[in-house]
Amino acid sequence: MVIQQSVQNVFVQISESLEQLTCEQYTRPSRTLSNATIGQHVRHIIELFICLENGYYAGTVNYDKRKRDLSIETDKDFAGSLLKSIYLQLDKKNKPLILEASYDDLSTENLFIETNYYREIAYNLEHTIHHMALIRVGINEVSSVRIPDDFGVAASTVKYRETIAG
């Protein structure tokens, strides 16, 4: 599945960047990111994929009910191992799912939206790339780690840049 390869590519970029960070850098609050840490952004990425994995079997995905496991945001090696195990579990066949979500903080009523497994992988991939852009900002603030030029850049943007570069 092509999208699985795309997820693997971004997970490898994240993992390789995490390996270069110290534990202190991984957990250091970033002023530029409203005192969020690189680890918090990595945890958020991982937990959305875990919600999708759990929702695949249940038939309903609810990203609002993620665990918020502090060990992911404080242990970069644990986070790296989770990225690898998540990727290995993405090879399931497509099937219909229901996305359960509340997009209004003033309401307790949930919406139920028809979706499917591949669409949710695509959503999580795009969401991951968005958070990678934020992680890039955090890495640049707390370290001198060299990250790939396309880290946190959407594939469509990378392709566009290649066409204008000639």
C-alpha cells in the first residue's frame, strides 16, 4: 500500500531525528511552541495512530479519547519503538469506519461521520506532517541537530518545489 510507505518514510524521519536528541532536549519546553515539548508533539502523533488501530477493530474511531501517555512524551526510545510497531500494523485491508468526534468544546454531543480505514491513515499522515513542522521548530530551538530539508513538508509541496527548481 502506497500510503503505508509514506507513513514509514515520515516515521523514519521522526525516529532518526529523535535518535540525535538528548532526553533533555526531547522533554525541554519550547518557548516558540507555547512551552510544548518535542515529546508532546511526538506523543500526539503516536496516540492518534493508536486510536486508529483500536478503532479499526471496534469499528469506531474517536481521537478525543486518546490515552495521553506521559511515558511517550518523556522517553524518546519508547516513542521510537512505538513508531516502528505502528507502521508494522498498518497493512490491514480497507473497511468502513465511523469517526466519533466533538468539534465544539461547549457541547457534549458527538458527531458520527462515515469514513474508512485508508482515509483515516491519510488523515493521520497529513496530521503527522503538520506536527513534524512544529517538531522542526522545536528541534531548531533546543538543539543543533540536522534534520532533512523536507521534514514536516507535505509531499505535494516537495513535488511543487522540485518542478519550480527545474
